[in-house]
Amino acid sequence: MNIKSTILPTIHSNGSSAQCLTDDYSHARRAVQEAITALKAVDFNARDYYVHSNPAAWMQAVRQREEIYQHLSDAFNALHEHEIHCSQFIKEIRP
């Protein structure tokens, strides 16, 4: 996911409030962070892959895990981008 191509919400009087969107994106971002933390806690060890008939299974598993981390990181960054965007709007409308 390319954050630069992310379409951010337009805050206006007929849509969701900036505060509501900020809170919701913040909650979603924290949930993704919890998923990243939980994944790091998984016992990930080569001893669980050596029994595969494919001798490259461990390295494939490592690459796949790195891809999962990248997807989670991309989701975290996109949600954070939305959160920042909405929270800046709140700051702009408050005196």
C-alpha cells in the first residue's frame, strides 16, 4: 500500500465528525499495533519447519512472516495517516 496514494476523508458538516473519525482511526491503529505485538510473541523457530519435504521451508516461512509484518505496518501507517489528517482538522476548527 502506498500511503501517498491514500485518499483521505473530507471533513464537512454533512459527514462524520472529525473527532469521531480521529477516535475511530486511532482505535483501529492501536488494534493493528496489538496484532503486530501479538505476532512478535508467537514462538517462531526453524525447528518447526525442518520436517517439511522442502529444505527451503524455513526461509520461505521467514519471508512470508516478513510480508505479514509489512502488510501490518502498511495498515498501521495508513490508519495513522487518516488519524493525523482528521486530528489536524479538529485543531484547525478550534480557536
